[in-house]
Amino acid sequence: MGSVSFELLVVELHVVSKQGFTTRQVHADRLLNHPEHGAIHTGTTNSVLFAFEDVQGLIDVFQGKQAGHVYSRSSSGSVVALQTMLSELESGIGGVCFATGMAAISSTFLSLLKAGDHIIVSQYLFGNTRCLMDTLCDLGIQISFADVTSVEEVKAVYQPNTRMVFTETVANPVTQVADVRAIGQFCAEKNVLFILDNTMTPPPLFSAQETGASLVVTSLTKYVSGHGNVLGGVVVDLGNYDWQSYPNISDGYKVADTTQWGLTQIKKKGLRDMGATLAPGSAHAIATGLETLALRMARNCHNAMELATFLHNHPKVAHVYYPGLADHPQHFIARDILDNGYGAILSLDLAEDIDVREFLNALALVISATHLGDNRTLALPVASTIFFENGPQERAKMGISEGMIRLSIGIEDTQDLIADFAQALDQFGN
């Protein structure tokens, strides 16, 4: 923090917390991190090592008695600056960044769970995260899959050794919406961790903190950075869980501030020991992209709603999966928990006589690619790509049809998007 006084820092944090989300995100780096020389962005820290004039300082940082950096695998100024901004925007008490979103998820699980523990996870998990569950099973962790659109389904698989509930807010690609408020209340009653993957609905769309979630994990690769040019992930502690009651915290990580026990163990076991470090240059790119998150998400969501409505009313489209549509099974849950739009992911099933590959090839503007949260609209066939390893039976349980197309809606002019889908659909029969 340089020469900034503690009193001034408190005042500035108070001012930032009272302002609107867009204002906060634009000025977060400048006001929270105080870059040197009047810069408005924190500089990129490219040094692997950090020198200490007094070796006692090195010892104190190693032992957690003093804040600082000793080796950039564990921390650097660039990454800490990004963590500070992300934590503030999630109304959290701290965060740890990783090289990818999957690194954030896997490191959190592997840091906090032991053989014999039981966890409840969404049966609609995205393909890569679902595959990670198989790895956890191999390590002796018990897993129950539940329909998270109903808290009663979650309650039905609870066990005395349940340590956490994990779900995405909105599932990818069928857009099932988890009953997060009720699940959060249930987790509080049972004193288990409630972990949300908030990649699809980052702030300002959704406040994970208000649902009682313990931790939120996000792929920064997606909407937060937005430009399809950098990988990253983060886990943020939302301050809703008492870590003194969690049985798996190692004695060596029980620091003086009990609220930091969980993050300390994730940082030590998950980041330092496993080594999925976010590069300083990547942290800087993500922080720059973060500044326009609210503006981009507003456009993403507007385009998604308009396109979903167009496709929903088109005779050559059999079904559209989008929480903003009134006939979506969890439309009222989505309306309750989402503040500024229904997200920018939608999926569709075409009429039976339309070949999925031919249709995707007929799109002129939309890009066929495996990614989401980009500024450009992207499309791909789900069953034969991102969920191919899951097999037809498991896909059916997730609600994924064999001809489903997933769309990640970008920020293009709305009518240009609609026109592209209209011309592609016009190429198939009457």
C-alpha cells in the first residue's frame, strides 16, 4: 500500500463499497491497490524472487507474521492486486487466483477434502468439472449427484460426513438454475460448505454473498476478462462460513485471523504445493478486461434475450433453453436471484430434419468455437464436443439432447445476430 495511511485506506474502501458496481470496477485498481507514480493500473511484476534487506523480513513472511512476497509461484504484486479487486466486487473477505478456472476448482477440492468425506454436487455440472468428480472418487471422496433445482433433492442425499455442496448458479449448457437461496439456508443449518461456481453469472448479475455461499469460484477466462485472450481462475471467500468448525483445517494453517483459515489452506496446499500460478501478465490483462464487465454483460444479456425470443418463435427451432423465457422451468428462480439480466448462454434444439453441422456451417457471423463469455457470439454442437466423454446416458440425465447447440452470445449489434440466424435457418426447407 506504499505510504497510504490506514485511516485514508479505510475511508477509500468505504467510498468504493457505497458506489455502483460499474463505478467500483472502473476505479477499483486505483483506489484499492494505489499503483505507484500515479498510475491507474497496477504494474506487471515480472520478478520471480523478492529481495529483503533484513533477513528477518524474509523469515516473517515465510512464517505468515508479515505480509509480503517471497516467490512468485505463491504471490506477486500483480496477482494480489487482482485478488483484492475481485474480492471487493464479490463482497468477499479475500481471494486466491489460479492459472485457470479448473485449477481454482480442483485446488479448492483437493485442499479442503480428505478420503472418506462426502460431497453433494450438481448433476448438471459442466463436462470438465464432472470429469474431475471421477478423480475425486478415485481418491476416496464420496460423491452424490443431485438435482440442484430443488433443495429437497439436495437434502435427500445429505449424510453425516457431508462436507460441502457444490453447484453452478446456472448450468452449462441446458441452463438449469440452482435453487441457491434454499440450498444456502440448508447448508447453514447443517454447517457444511456451500461452494458456487459463478462463471456464468458474475457480478453484477448475481450476488453469491447474499445467498449464504461460503466460497465462490469463477473462471476469469470467461466474462471477467471477456476478450478471449487470457486464462485465469479465482476462489473468493464470502465471509459466511465459520472455519473454526471445519474439521479439515490443518493446525499449521490456523492463523490468528480465523476468517482466513480456509483461504490460507487453499493458498498453501492448492496454490503453493500444486503450482497452478496465475502469471503476472495474465493478471494484468484480466484486471484490464474487468473494467468493462458490467457494460459487456449488459449487452451480452440484451442480445441473448432478443435472440432467444426470436429463436423461441421460429418454426424451425424445436426448443430454446434460456432462463429469461417465461416457459423455462426455473424462470421464477432466475428472476429472483439475477439482478441485471438472465445471462448470455442459451441452447437450442433444431427441428428434426435440420442437420446440426450443416446449420452451424451456414452461420456467417457466428464463430464455431469451444469457449464462452467472449465478446463474439460462439456456437458448438454439445454432444459431439464438450460433453462427448460423458456418453449418451449421462448426457440424457443432464438434459442434453444429441442435437443440442450451445450459444455464447456476444456484444454484436442485435439485428446482425438475428439476421445471421434467420439466413441460416432459411436455408433449410419451408
